[in-house]
Amino acid sequence: MLIYRRLLQFKLGGMIQAVIDQQNIDCMGGFIATYADAIMAHINPSNLHKHDIAIIIKGDVTIWGKRVTKKDTNQNHDEWLEIARDTIKPQKSPILKEVCFFKIQKGNLYGTYIISEDFMRNEQFSDEQSYLDFITK
């Protein structure tokens, strides 16, 4: 029953909540960031999802991330990595003005990402833009 519930959460887009619940993480927010590298999109777009990451913001306002695989119901195999705020920069797209892009400039999670609609909603984080503002300030 528990496995079925987790699979259902993943299919309904609640992957971030499933990861947080599965690992019993105490955090104030979190989201799935979709990999958005322009070069990779032209070379092999089917591999973009392999670089998606989960981002969580802990109560001490540190930012942590890890790779996630949407087909994998067990997200316990990768370690969380702390991401320094000074390595996260907002990105803009002249075409997709409403999309919230950010870039991690160094480390194991280096790359450009889009804040997906799969995020924890609460008083502090009501939409993608509120997350972008928080992680890039």
C-alpha cells in the first residue's frame, strides 16, 4: 500500500513532497528543479530529465540539493549537498519571460534549472517566483 501511495504521489506531481516524506526531512520549503541546459536540449533532449534536482530549504535557511530520478520510487540513494547562496544566480530568457530560471555556478549540481510547478506551497512560498527570490537574494 505504501509503495502504491508513493507511486501515485510521483504520478500526480507531488514528487518533492514524496522525497521529503520518504526521508523525513524538516524543511521550510522545497521544489523540483528541471534541468534546462540549452546545449543538452539540442544534442539529446531525452536525457534532460536525468539531471533534475530536488531543492530543499531547511529551517536554518541553508539550501540543499540532490539529483532525483522521476521513475525511481526510492530516492534514498543520493546524498544531499549544501548549495552556497553565492553560487546561485537568477537567469532570464527573452522568450520565456514568465519562467523562473536559475543557475548553480559550481559544484556537483552545476547547471541551469527551471523551478517546476512541483513545489511546497506555504505562507512564505506561494509560487515559483517566491522561491527564485529567496534562493538568489
